[in-house]
Amino acid sequence: MNRMIAVVALSLLCTGLAYAAGSAVVQLPAKNGNVTFPHKMHQEMKEMACTKCHETDQGGKIADLGKDWAHKTCKGCHTEMGKGPVKCNECHKK
């Protein structure tokens, strides 16, 4: 049963990412509450290169996307830049 839940969650995550490039906002399912990711806003930031998150400058798949990657990459960038959410409840909405 737990494997089935994990497969469904991963499928939803991949589906959300597939639409990310053309979508203004991406909903990422997370155990502690879904994360709303404003993809278009990040695309429009001058200091944000696609390769900050993606493998290529064309965007696409994020190979290691998961809790550890997101906390290191997203939270790390927000802390470094001094803007964006860094507290749990600022990203995870129940």
C-alpha cells in the first residue's frame, strides 16, 4: 500500500513538472503540505538562470528533485539572496 501511495505521489509530481515550463504556478505534492512553486516568476528573475535548478539552460527534468534537493537548492538560494520563503509554513501549505 505504501509503495502504491509513493508511486501515485511521484506520478503527480512528474505530471506537475511536465507542465512547469508553460505554467505560471506548479503545485508540488509534499508530505508536510503541498508546495506552490511560482515557476514563471522565477523565470522572469534576471539573476535566475535555468541551470540554477535544471540540468540544461533549456529547462526540463530536475534529476534529483525531492525533499533534500529542494531544501538545499530552494531554501539555500532564498537564504543566499535574502528573499523568498525559508520557513516551513511559508512553502508547505496544508
